[in-house]
Amino acid sequence: MRELFPSQGHTGLEVVLLIAFSFLFAWISIGFWTAMAGFVLLARGVDRFAATTARETDAMVRPGVRTAVVFPVYGEDMDRVAAGIEAVARSLGGAAGGNFDFFILSDTRDPDAWVEEERAFAALRNRLIGVVPVFYRRRRANIKKKSGNIADFCRGFGAGYTYMLVMDADSIMAGETINRLVQIMERRRDVGILQTIPRLVGKATLLARVQQLASSLYGPMFAAGLHYWLMGNALYIGHNALIRLRPFTRYCALPRLRGSPPLGGEISSHDFVESGLMRRAGWGVWMVYDLPGSYEETPTNVLAELERDRRWCKGNLQHLRLVFSSAVFPAYRMLFVNGVMVYGAALLWFIFLAVSSAEAVYESFTPLTYFPPTRSLFPNWPIWEPWWAVGLLLTTGGLLFLPKLAGVLLVLLKGRAHLFGGLAKLLVGVGIEIVVSTLLAPVRMLAHSKFLVLTLLGRDTGWGRQVREDKSLSPGEAVRLHLGGTILATLWAMALYLLNQRFFWWVSPIFLPLLLAAPLSMVTSSPGVGRWLQHLGLLLIPEEVEPPQVLLDLAKHHRANQEADRPLGIPRDQGFALAVVDPASCGLRLGMIHRPSRTGADREARREALVAKAVALGPLGLDIGDKTKVLDDSAALIELHRQIWRLPAKEVRRSWLAQIDWP
């Protein structure tokens, strides 16, 4: 690369370019060799170091060993969450289910949402009587977010269980897989965490289907490669993993970083740190990359993906504070750096493009000098080695695209092409995946660079609800998301076109996706486009061609939950109204209040004023604080329920449930 520069790396701009290129080339090289290691491992089909090598039997599980299956939720679609829990519970079966308890661990703050959680829990508990016990707990203060939710469970309930299976709200695991994890953990008493590799399934948009194909085609290879490098120093990704509870509770409490957020305070990306703490305590952390039956869902549009990535960017940057800590096991220093490079590579790429543009503009205004200032018999003719440039380009392309071809070859070697719709449709699908990923790469580069800079400047991110629905982006949403990047790309491209057209055409594949980012995001977020390609047999994954029973059950239970009648026709986003008006839901909420209402003249006066305000203004006139006070106070809830039912029907329609089709 240095020899290709006009000044052979002797200018400041070229030094910056060389540094950025070196880091980027090393980054993609690591990914390439990880994929190749995984390819060889899977092609051989023999791995004597795999955690799943020994064939354990059910008899090896000690009597009295119990496992808690925990589902942390935060403002989720409970129709989908309940369906997933039911599918997993029934997959375990009656006999094995006797060793498992299921917990819904809520951190939801919105009263409308947590009333829906309670209602979904009650219905789910009734349906699973005789299958598995199901429990629900909502924290009043969500300290440390998800990691604090899990830690709170470990302190309060962990003593009653040997293992904990941590799930996400969208996680699904087959019962056979869960039992196998427990058997492995029973045999390998030195293992603290067993991390499965969840496949992406269940979504319909073009972006989601592309991600699902990549997960099925390339994911196993990269996971096997990571296992090859890491062995018992593997990653815990925060869900779809079985954890030995006693050492986890004892050794994996997260420290608070010095300073204020975003780089200080509570650790956001807790899972990497927890796996490092578990390993430091002498317990192995293993990836069971060859164990099927573990699934999750993926963001369905670019907006949802980037919102998630911004939170991850903050968490990964916090890990820089831990890289040089003496308390960190050596392998995890590299893993922390690797996590930072997920976003740092985007900023390096942006810097590379910006400095390259500056170099191109500089060259356009600098005439060639054939004769040096000192005396010389011969001129300095410019030397251009095209084969070096071509070789470098081909090498870089090979590092990026050969793993994709290796994934296809692995499918052929294993005789699994029919599970992707056949070889021809698989190759077309890979082509679509490459095109979509290539078009979105500059969009992600710009967004990740922005996230990194804003985080380093101290701009904190919130903790919002993860959007999981198949939702198309509207033109307004797409324009708002990409307007800044589109303006930047337009000005950048115009400047290069006017000042150095030859370089402009070289980098036009970068600018074009940025200029078309808004329509590109709308197309990739379209469920219609994804379903059309599915109808053509493209971007198919094995879980669609031969769906496992647990995913069939998930779809069935989800459909049943969505079609279930709503009491009094009250919509799903009006949980507060449901708890107040519907007698059954009101009784359920009262049963969830575990303390009596406080008494006293002042409290009674405030309670009466709150009830009067609620009657007069209705649910839309109350803020979250008012709704929470009513739902947490049994006396206020009972009184409000009585007064609403005493109102004339017209009054109820007008002031309380105006937006509801009241019977």
C-alpha cells in the first residue's frame, strides 16, 4: 500500500492513510482466518475439544438439580413473549419440565405495558398448569437495567437452583437442547457458562431475511472459528446460555466504573464482562457451536438496528476502561478490543475515505514535478505499478468474500443445499445478501462513526424498548434518519466531482448508497418484499424449509394470543384502562399489590383528588406517575373502578374510554 502512494508514504496524509488501512486490513484478516478455522473444523466434522463431544445421558443429572429459565422483559409485545415461553415450556415435556421453573423478570416502567404483562402471565400460568411452574416479578427500581434484573433474581431466588438459563424476550430454545445443556454442565463440573449460538428466525422484512440467511449460512462457520481460537475462554452474549448459578452469583457482580456516563457509571454491555469474571474465577466459558435448537429474532429495519447498535457502541467503548485492568483474564483483553473494533472500524473507514479525498484534491492542485530542486541528470518519472494495485484489491476482496463462498461450499459438502431451496436459489440468495450488505455498509459506516464520536464526547444513550415487529419505515422516518448523511454525501460527492473526477468515480459506490439511503431503508424494511422473495424460494433458511416443532408451536401460540378476545374491546396499548374497567383485570392487579394502602388524612385527601382527576380526564389525561400511583394503591384502584362503573354509558364514552368501541 505504501508503494502505491504518490509520495511513498512520506506525507502526513499518506501516513494517516497507511495507519487506517493497516488497522482495517488486520481487522478483516482476523475475520477471514476465523472463518477459515471454522470451515476446516466443520468440514472435518470431528472436534475432540468440543463441549458436546461426550454423550451424556439423562441418568447423569443428579436428583434435585433444578434450573430456572428466566425471560427479562422491558415493554415487550407480550403476545409474542408468552407464545415463546409456552413453546419452550411444552418442548421440555412433562417429565423434564419437573426440573425447570420459568420466570418473567420485568423492568417495565410504563403502567399500560406492565398491566399487559400481568394479564399475559396469568393466562400463561393457567395454560401451563401441570407442565411447568411460571412466575412473574416486576422490579420497582430498574437499577443496572438488564444485568441488574438478572443479579436481583440471583440474589433473591438463586439459592433454590443449580443452573439458570438466561433468555431474551425473543429467545426460543428446543427442550432437547436445554436438557442437553444441563447434561453437559453436569458432566463438566469445571464449566461456568455454556453459550449456544442462536440462529436468526421468524421475521419477514428484506433486511431481516438477509440477516437470517447470513446467520444460517455463515454463522456456524464463524462460531466454530471463535471456538477454535478461544476454547474455554469464550464469550457469553447475554442470552440463550446456561449458567452455573453459585459461581455466577459469587464472582460476576459488575463493578461501577469511575466517572459519569456514557463511559463511566454502570456497565451497559454486561455479558462480555461477566464471562471474563467467570473465567478469572477459574470456571470455563464454552461455546457449544455445534448444538442446534437455539433461536432469536433480528431487528426488522435499519432504524431498529441502528438504535440497538448505538446502545452496543456505548457498552463496547466502556470495555476500553477494562482492557488494561489486572483483574481481566488475558484472552478477554483481546475480546474487549475486538468489540470496540466493531464500531472503531467504521470510524477508521470514514477517516480513510475522508483523508483519501483530501489527498485526491491536493493532488489535483499540485502539478507533477519531474525535476528535483537539486541538480540531476535524469527526471523523476512517475512510476505506477498496476499489478500491485490489482493484487491488493483482489486480496482485500478475497478476505471479504471468500468466507461467503466457503459457507456455500460447506453447505454442499454436508448435503444441505435443499434446506436453502436448492443450489441455484442458494447462490441467488447469497448474491442478494452481498448486494444488500454492500449497499448498507456505507450507511452503517456513517452511523457507527457518529455513535462512536458522540459517545466519546459524552452523549449518553437512553434505554428504550427494542422494536421487534415487522414494521416498514415510513418516508418521514427514513428521511429523518438519513437526512444528515445524505446532505454530507451530496456535498462530498459534488466537491470531488468538481475537483477530481477520476477519484470521484472510484468512490462513487460509497456515495451512491448514502444518497439513496432513505429509499434503500424503506425497501429493506418492507415485509412485502421479503415475503415476495420467500414465495420465489429465495433467502430461504433451513428453519423455513423444515421447521422444528418449537418454532411451529411458537407461531401457533402467537396467533392464538393475537386472536384472543379483549375484555370490553379495550385495545392492547390501554392496559391502565383495562385494569380499571375490566373486573377480572382489576382483580388480577389487586392480587399483585402485596401491601395494604397507607392511611392518614393527608393520604386520603390526595387519593380522593387523584381518583377525581382520573374520572374527569380519563386515561389519556393521566401521566405515567398518576397511573402508577393508582395501580400501586389498592384503595385508589377499587374506588376508581367503582366510580367508573357508576357513570352513565355516555359519560364513560366521552371522558374515559372515548377511543374504545364500548359495548
